[in-house]
Amino acid sequence: MKFRWSRAACAVLAVASLGAALSGCVALVGGSAVMAGMSVADRRTTGTQVEDQGIELRANNRIAEVLGDKAHVNVTSYNRQVLLTGEAGNEADRQTIEKLVREQPTVRNVFNEVVVAPFTSTLSQRSKDTLITTQVKASLLDAKDIQASAFKVVTENKVVFLMGIVTPREAKRGAEIARGINDVTKVVRVVEVISEDELARMQPQSAPVVTDDSGKAAAASAPTSLSESSLSTPAGATATPVK
């Protein structure tokens, strides 16, 4: 699939630029601290979004304190489910990283996708990963049958990780979209699965209910796995490679 820069792509880039400018900013409104970057369209509560930012900050600081430059690790938290990506020099360091993150307050689950490998991630590769993430986000925005804000997209060495609180239909569709981006080698879903009925209850009453091809509400029970092969999946979330 040849990616074409659409209006959605431009919008993503604009938002990314604005987010970078606002990163770390805190606005005081009526005596309350409101973190920049919070999204009202997010399926997490505002409090949970703040918690996730705190988990990422504390975990990153702790890893740097213990391991220094012995590992290259990215910590991504969504609904207090933590995804670890990057490289560690040996298995002991890889396990140490996971232990340090699990010790952080409010963390529910940890998915350790850190690989034991030399730190070969170059600036060029990281730039490519950033571009892939931007393209996936833009393609999700362009799709008419999915809510882009339901997903958090992370790319590490051309592997795309999709996080979020989604229905089975959304998880499948999101993976299809990510697979269609140039240079993506694998897509892994690290998601909490809800039914269409549960999703409808989360939405404002005026929002349309997603329907299947027959026009009926596509209600479904949440499966424990979304593909034939699964990573370690603690209760409440699934992590499934689909490519």
C-alpha cells in the first residue's frame, strides 16, 4: 500500500507538533492542574490519562536510575496496562526492567516486548518508526468505520503495537489498517476487549451504535484472544501478534 498524505495525515502532523510544544506543560484552571495532552475523546477517564503519564514518567526515571545507558527502553501506559519496547543487553537486564515497572504504584499489567539485542536502533530507524506511527494514525483517522481515538499507536523497529479499549471488530480493523502501511513487519494488539454493547454504553446517547452488515447491533462477548497465537496475557487485556 502506497501511503498518500491526506488531510488527516496533515492534521496528525499538526497535532504532533502542537503536542511537542505543549509537552510537560500544566495549566492552572480554577485552582486545578490540567495536564496538557488530555483528550476528551479518549475512552479512558481524564484521571486515568494522568495516571498513565505518571506511570511512564516514574518508570522511565527508575529504569534510567538503575540501568543507565545499559538499555534502550520505551515505556507506554494505557489504562494502567504497560507496554515495554526496546532493547536490553542481556536477559537479566530485561527482567530487571520488567520488575522495576511492576513495582510502580497503580500498574495493573506489564507486557514486556523488550528484546535482548545490541542497541542497533539508529536515529534514522527511530525517525522511520515515528513516520510509521504517523501514517498509522492518519490512516485510522481516514477510516470511516473506526474511531481513531480508541487506539494508541507505538512503533518499535517497524513493529506496530496497537493499544486501547476496543471491540473485537475494532481490534481486527485497526490491525488491518496498520498492516497496510509500508515497511511494517508485524502488528501486535495489546488491547482490552469490550463488547459492542459495552461500547454503546460508554458513548454519549446521541452517538450511533455500530452495526453489522445486516444492520443489527453487533453485540459480542469479549474473547480471551484475538488470534491463534498469543503473548503472555494477564486477565483484562490481550496481546496478540497478527503479522
